[in-house]
Amino acid sequence: MSWKKSEQNAFEVNIHNYLVEFRNLHKVDIACHISGNQEFLSVFQKKAFYRIICEGLSNALRHGKAQKIGVILDIKPRGSQLSITDDGLGFYINKEILTKKGLGIKNIQFLADSMQGTAKFKSNMGEGTRIEVTVPHKTYGISKEEVM
């Protein structure tokens, strides 16, 4: 799957299109800022970040009843950081919540782990939620599939 088509960066376009569709469907205010060079991301990382954004927005709306959501993806040569914040209901974070099957949180953790990264969740009842995913970049050992 090529993320670059017709001189557009399809990774950013796909995220933008998803956010517009989500915003229109659910009448939620979403701000998004992507900075840095997406060429530092592998195809796998692009897919994983896209899925994390989808899970984060879905959780913010479904469980948090959020009205405002912010998405920031900062891509740098040594690593990337994704932050998803919302003004929703928030929740009490404990081990059971973080390991319960079927939750978007578990999926986000799995995706971050699969990129050798970390996922941190910060939330308080009545104060919304913040998801921070930090992923290091490999600058060596790029596989043949990632180059093509």
C-alpha cells in the first residue's frame, strides 16, 4: 500500500478525511496538527498511528461523551509522539481497565508495543482523557518491503 499518490501525502490525507467524516457524523469539534517529515515513518507505523487515532476518537466519543478532541502527531528523525486529548467524562485508570479485553485502550497499547513504543493514559473523572503514544524510529535495518 503506497501512502504517496498523485503528489499528495495519502497518510495525512487519509487521516484528514477520517477526521472530517467523524466530525460530520458525530458533530464533535476535532482539531488536528501533524508536523514533521512523514518519510521517517514506515508503512507499518503509518497504519498503526492511523488505527490509534481511530481508536482514540472512538473511545473519546463512545465512553467519554467528548465534545472536543485534539490530535497532535509530531514526527522527528529519532521518534514520533502522538497525543489525543478530549474534554470527556474521564475515567479512573487501574490495571483492570488497561487489560480488559475488547477495549480500545488495549488495542492502542498493542499497537504502540508493536512499534516498540509506549502508550500512556492520563485521565481524571470529569476532566477528560489524554493518550500519549511515543515511538522510536529505526534508522538502520530497514527491510526491503519498507523501501518498496
